[in-house]
Amino acid sequence: MLDLIIVSIITLLACRYIRNSKRLPIPPGPGGLPLLGNALQIPKECSWLTFTEWAKTFGPIMYLSIIGSPVIVLSSREAVIDLLEKKSLIYSDRPVAPMAGELAGMQKYTSMLSYGHRHRKGRKMMLGMLTGIGKAQGVHTAQEAMAATFISRLRCSPSEYRAHIHWLVAASALELTYGIRSDSSDDPYQLAIVKAMEALSETMAPGAYLVDAIPSLKYVPEWLPGASFKKRAREVADNLSSIENRLFRVTREQVDRGEARQSFVANFLTENGDATPEDDELCREVAIQIYAGILMLLQTASVLLSFFLIMAQYPHVQRNAQIEVDAVVGDRSPQYSDRKFMPYLEALLKEVYRWNPVSPLAMPHQVRHEDVYAGYRIPAGSTILANTWALTHDPELYPDPDEVIPERYLDGTDKSLNPDPRDFVFGYGRRVCPGKTLADDTVFIVAASVLAAFTISDATSLKGEKIKYRGGIISHPDDFTCTITPRRPVG
Ligand code: HEM
């Protein structure tokens, strides 16, 4: 009886809450056109800058409508933490993209799945592959060796630094994930995956396909005139699954023959001899995402390019970092174990992440149920964009945010200032980037090795203008040349 009374009271309160919340306003935002909403007001390039400007008028919780779909942009640390972290149980779905997700087959991947059992299982497997006792050491040794090869390539042809960064990232991705060595960017695996990734980003480009605006178009038959997008989606899906299967098969065969090199996939297969076909399938999908994660976010998103640019534009910062690296490593090459003795470099890397975050809007989240926050109603199913760029350029958090000042992290007297930007740039809550440690380790070893070996100067835009950051989803600097001078003769 008591149970019944409690349930009735809770139901009554819930109904009243829902009724009241219906009366609450949605968050403020810029007015838009009928039907299209704000779709035409959002620039294709650097939309995070426009969102940051709008937030000055409409506040840190802003409502946009894109062809009838509600989008909430969060532009303050408080709002991001309150919703994406503290209420992560309901703020961790992904919006469905009809073209890339449903038609081109991306929806089966962990990064695109709605929050739930399969997503959790995929993440667990990925984290198990990437971290764990004994694994870090092997990964570090492989990364140190690749950083050393990168330095000798850079020494031979410094003007081709972009190509060398490209090689480093692509080769690391293939070797760490599948244990496959690749000496050149023309490697057939590299070419196949680059092609698959390019095709995929084409299907993901906002506004590129009408079916993303009118999802019911996905039901039209492929043979109908005007339905060529369906054929394209099928090609993209087939292409991706063919490379995913090929790479997995190569490692599986090597493991079966007892010839596999250490890699995330080989380790998984060796440690899980009794894996079910379902586990194998998940492992294949997780592996291609690790591979693509390393490739996409380190290469095109160009954390390393930002590092080169900052070194050239802030010579005193470079000098301070070199003094520290020299004092720790002397004449030998830097190693992971040196990191704890390099607080200045640690602070510099925080600035590299903060100054121009690679994913300025993270990845879109979706809220599962209607919610109420700060007196506003957040409609169920809204896409939630965390404006990471706005957070890392908030002058109340980072005074003088447009300048690169590693010292800001070294003076820890005011705890409310200069939080670690890695808490923002790798995303939020239950969707936080599972590759965070791997990425951060890679950036450290490359940065330390470059500082020990070279001085970088004279960054000049190929367009002859000030070097700007661009991009639709991922931010990268304009093409630039720079001078890379060896600091000491080869020993
Ligand atoms: C500097 C490099 C990197 C940056 C800045 C970065 C950043 C991000 C961000 C912002 C997200 C979205 C999180 C969210 O939705 O709130 C994300 C997700 C993800 N990242 Fe990374 N990432 C990097 C490297 C990597 C690497 C190396 C891997 C592969 C091991 C990886 C794999 C993933 C995956 C699979 C997801 C989706 C997670 C999910 O939906 O649960 N990332 N990353």
C-alpha cells in the first residue's frame, strides 16, 4: 500500500513537472526564416566564431533551428559541465545523420551509436586495447622509434615538413593499430583508407545532401532519377567495409601464423582466443575507428601543425622549451619517462591544444529526454553542440586568450583560472575521446624530439596573408612554409 502511495505521489509530481516545463521558454537565439530556421545564417567555415559572437547577445545556452531540428549551443564551462558531464545519462546520444549514418553505414560505429549497451561495449573494448598494464610501454617504444625516424626525415628535407607529419601520423596509425609497417605515404593501405575517409567526410559535410534535411528521402529507390545519393552512399559504405575487413584479415592471418607484430588488434586477438564472431566483428569496427581516429585527428586536425606554427611565431616560448628539454635530455633523444621533468613543455602543449582546438565544436551530442536548465526548456532530441572554442577563449577563464602564454599554467595561485584545456578539447561526459592519452603521448614525444633537434622560424602563409585557422568541423591552419634549422650537427 505504502509503495502505491509513493508511486502515485512521484507520478503526480512528475506530471506537474512536465506540465510546468512545457510552459517554460526555450533558450533565446537569433531569429530565422520560416521552415529553414537559422540554416542559412550559419557559415560553412569556422561556425564556432559566429556562435561565440551570438552568445554575447543570447547567452551561453542558445537555441537554433535548422530546418525544423532544434540545436542548442552551449558556450560556457558551467553549462557544458552541468549538462554534458553531470547529466551525461541523458545527454550522450548522437544525432542521426541520414546520409553518413544510415545510408553510408557509419551508424554501426561506436562513435556514432546512441548511448547504450553496444556503445558501452565498443568503448570498453577500445579502451582495453588502448590502455592497460604492460601496453603503454610497448606503444611508447613504437612511438619513440617513429619519432626518431620523423626527425631524420625532417633533417633530410625540412621544407617537406608537412609530408613528414603526414607520414608520421599515417604510419603510426597503421603500425599501432594493425602492426603493419609502412615506409611511404603511397602504401596501398594508406591510399585506400585516405580515399575511404575522404569519401566519408564528403557524405558528412553539412548541407551537402538533401536527404539530411528531408530524411524521408532515404526511402526512395536507388533507380529513381535524382536518387544518385543512394548509390553514392552504398559505394562509400562498401569501400569502408572492404578496407576494414582487409586490414583486420591481414593481422588475423599473422596472428594465426604466429608472426604478428605487437599492435592493438594483434594483442586483442592473442588475448581473446575464445572471442565470439560478434566480438570479432566489434573488434574489426573498433580497430578501424582507432586507425581513423589517429589519422583524422592528428593529421588533418593538425595539432602538430599548430605546434610548428606556435614555435615559429613565439620564439621566446620555443627558446624556454628548448632550454628545459636540453637540461633534461642532454645529447640523447627525449623519451616518455622525461615528461614529468618538463613542466614548461607540458604547459606549452596545453596552449597548443587551447589556442586553436582541433574540434572546436566537439562532436554533436543529442539529449534523449526533454530537460529543464537555467529556467529554459531543452526539447527532447535536440542536438547539443558544446562550443569548445568559446570555452578556451573565455577571458574569465584564460586571461588574454588569443595569446600563447605557457606561464599561465605554471602560476597556480588562482585555482579558478586556466583550467587544463585537455578537459575540454577531447570532448565531454560519456563520449569523451577514448584516444586522449594516445594522442597526448604522441604529441608530447614529437614535440620534445623536434625541440631537441631543430629551431623553427619564419612561418609564412602560402597565400601571403596572416595565417588563419579554417575548417567546417575540424580546425586547421592555412598552408604555411617555415624554416627548420638543425640545432647541432648529426652525431
Ligand atoms: C589530438 C587528437 C585528438 C583530439 C583533439 C580528439 C578529440 C575528440 C573529440 C572532441 C571527440 C568528441 C567527444 C564528444 O562527443 O564529446 C572525440 C571522440 C572520439 N575520438 Fe578523439 N581526439 C583525438 C584523437 C583520437 C585518437 C588518436 C583516437 C583513436 C584512438 C580517437 C578516437 C575517438 C573516438 C572513437 C571518438 C568517439 C567516442 C564516442 O563517441 O564515444 N581520437 N575525440
